[in-house]
Amino acid sequence: MNMLIYLIPIALFMGGIGLAAFLWSLKNGQYDDLQGAAWRVLDDEDDVVRHRDNF
């Protein structure tokens, strides 16, 4: 029972850190373009050729 004195504040603190990280990601627009990454995976452009032209 004495361990609950330590574990409950630690759990609340870790939950607060998780909530703060989630709110920070919302504020910075991490979830704005959910479909863009999925379409970029299917893109057929060859990135190697594009990089060789820059040299």
C-alpha cells in the first residue's frame, strides 16, 4: 500500500507528459495532411535521377 504513494504521482506525471506531447503535435500541424504521406509512397518518380541532375 505504501508503494501507491509513489506510483500514483508518477503515473499522473507520465500521463501529463503524454498529453502535453499530443497537444504540442496538434499545435504544430502534425495531423494536417494524413493522406499526403500515403500518396507519396506510391509516387513513381525516381529520386536518384533527380539528385544526379543537381550536381
